[in-house]
Amino acid sequence: MNQTVAIIILIVLGVSIISFLISLYNKLVMLKFNVEKAYGNIDVVLKQRADEIPNLVNVAKHFMNYEENVLTRLTELRTSYNSATNSDKRTEIANETSKALSSFFAVSENYPDLKSNNNFLELQKRVSELENKIADRREFFNDSVNLYNIGIHEFPNVLLAGILGYKDKTLLEIANSEKQYDGVQF
């Protein structure tokens, strides 16, 4: 009788441990795919932005020659973004593109003819809409990455995450120029 009880206890204990490990594994997989889904969502809008940058650059080129390095940099970033295959690399390029776009719009302030050009205004409006969508998706992506990074470092998840080779993911960054606010200017 004691031997039967011991076997039943071992079986229940074994099933409990296996269930626990399966639960940990499923949590890690869910966190990983949640980050990938979040990046996929942001990638759609980043791709739209990358596709629309050449139009913005072409309209602006007609009006300004002096800041050609900004326009060239935006074009290079678009090409790099489209050829990047790694989500961390695309994240890095997206951060650089945000910085370049900020300086591009700052430069455009020096060109009254450009600011009054209807094509430029429409493109600038479209890029601004895309930037708002990107900001929303950035927040969701960063939340997903944060949950993932916490999840792979929690005990006992850290043990299984290490075995499975899960590594920290990179957050999308906000450029310092995007954080500055000088008040309403008239």
C-alpha cells in the first residue's frame, strides 16, 4: 500500500513539474511572439514612412540645395531600412530616421517658399500622420518589449529563457530633440 501511495505521489509530482515547465515555456513563447507582433505592427507604418520619404525629399529638393546632407541622409536611412532584416537593426534605423526627420522639418522652417508649397504641406501632413501612428505603435512595442525583458529575467523563467537562448530586446528610443518643448511660439 505504501509503495502504491509513493508511486502516485511521484506521478503527481512529475506531472506537476512538467505542467509547470510547460506553463513557463508557453509564457516565454507568448512574450516573444507578442514582441514580434508589436514590431510587425510598427513595421507597417515605418515602411509607409520609408516609402513616402522620397516624395517628400523630391518636393523639398526643388526648394533647397543648402541642406542636401539632410535629404541624402533620409534617403540613405530609407534604403537601409528596406534592406535590414533584423528587427533590432530596423529599430535602430527607425530611431535615426526620426531624428533626421526632426531636423528636416526644422530646416524647412528656413524656407518660406517651401513651407507655402501645397505639395510639401500635403506630404508634411501625411508624414505627421504617420509619425503619430508610429508614436502609438512605439508605445505598444516598448510595452511589449518591457514585458518580454521582465519575463525572461523573472525567476524561474530566467532558467528556461537561458536554456532557450532568449535575449533582451531593444526599445525604440525617442530622440532628445523630440522631447524638447519650447512653449507655444507666435
